[in-house]
Amino acid sequence: MSLSALLRPLLLLLLLLALASAQAQNPSRLQRIVEDGVLRVGTTGDFKPMSFRDPASQDYVGYDIDVVRQFAEDMGVELAFVATDWKTLINGIVADKYDLTTSASLNMERAKVAGYSDPYIEFGTVPMTLRENLERFDGWDSINRGDITVAVTLGTVFEAQARGYFPDAEIKTVEAPARDFQEVLARRAQVSVTSNIEAASLMETYPELTTIPVDALRSRRPGAFLLPQGDQVWINYVNHWISLKHAEGFFETLDRRWLGRE
């Protein structure tokens, strides 16, 4: 038997010992969450119907809030919300300010520095305007004009999308807690862009807003938790939970409650 063949089992043993030592020195946050009894969730609270504040109680409510409440309950830990905004959402994960976020669109720039769970919802981008302005628009191309101002919220995926969709239009960024659709309501912009999910909710709250008729949604993309990139144990645990909840019909129930889907 060659020397390399004799050494192979020893090298494998050393590798396993090294991995075990590394895991002992840097345990997964799953272990920390269970030991501390607290799950920290970062959320913006400005994304209706996914995560927003109830005007009366000021508590977080929404589709995503129901998701993370159930997740914490199933883990047997307390839930602690950490307020954040879109421009610092990734920084909070990297800086260990929270263990995961409520849903964020899958974005490859974000994925360079943060991990994602498996998706549990899908978003698509639509343009919005005032009903009184609707006759000015007949599709995506009609927005891409120099006399049109498109409002976007700083740090969202919609900011980058709008710059790509509408190179000839004026792009106006607003910083949270202000929101893009408020610029349309105030007539400082003619158009804003958001997800189809938020648009449906906004039109219920503000009947003067409507979506611009388009032939198709743009930038269809999955929505998922943002997670620490290097903690595969934690990512695997979250993904297993999402798979189980899909099998139980949990997300279908939330679709009916919050999105009106049958």
C-alpha cells in the first residue's frame, strides 16, 4: 500500500477534527438563538401588506409578521423586532443586528454579502400613478419620457429597476421613512414603481392611486428571508421550516388572508 493511501484516513480524521473545532469556536446562531431564547428580526415596517405598523396599536402587522411570529413560536423562542430601513437592511445582517429579515426580493448584489433563505413568495414590479393622470400612459414605454418624474425609495430594488426601465425620465429618490408613492400623491412625481403586492394594498388605502396598464409585470422575482451568508447551519434550519410550512398549507392560508388569493 502506498504512503499516500496510508495517510488518507489520517488526513480525513484531521480534517474532521478541524471542522469540529471550528464549529465549537464559532457555533451557528441557531444554537445562540435557542440558548438566548430570542429571535431578532429586522423589518422596515413600511411594506404593506407584508410588514407595516397598525395605526392604533403601533404594533407590526402583515403577511411577513405572521410568518416570523409562527417561526418564533415553532422554535420555542421570543420574537424581537429590530427597526431598519431599506438602505441599511443588508448592513444590519452583516453587523449582526438581527438574525434574519422579513421578506426581501432576491437580488444578486445583495447575495454577494448576505445569504437568502428559500423563497416563500413572488413579487413583480408595476408602475403607479394618480387616476387623474392615467390617460397620459399606455404601457411601460409611455413612462420613459423626459417630462415624466418617477419616484423611488432609496435603497430598494425599485430604485435600480427604475433607472434601467426609464433612462430618459427623471428619477427622484426619497429616503425612508418617506415613500415614493407619497411623491405621486403630492404631485411632485407622476409615477412610482413598486411590487404588485404592495400596489394592491396601496390602491385600497388611497383610491386616487392606480396601476398603469402594462402588458406584463417586470422583474418577477422571489421574496425570501435575508440571512447571514456564512452560517449554513442556520440557513438550512430556516429552509427546512419553510419546506414544512409549504407542505402544511401555511403560506396558502396567508395568501388568502393578506393577498386575497384563492
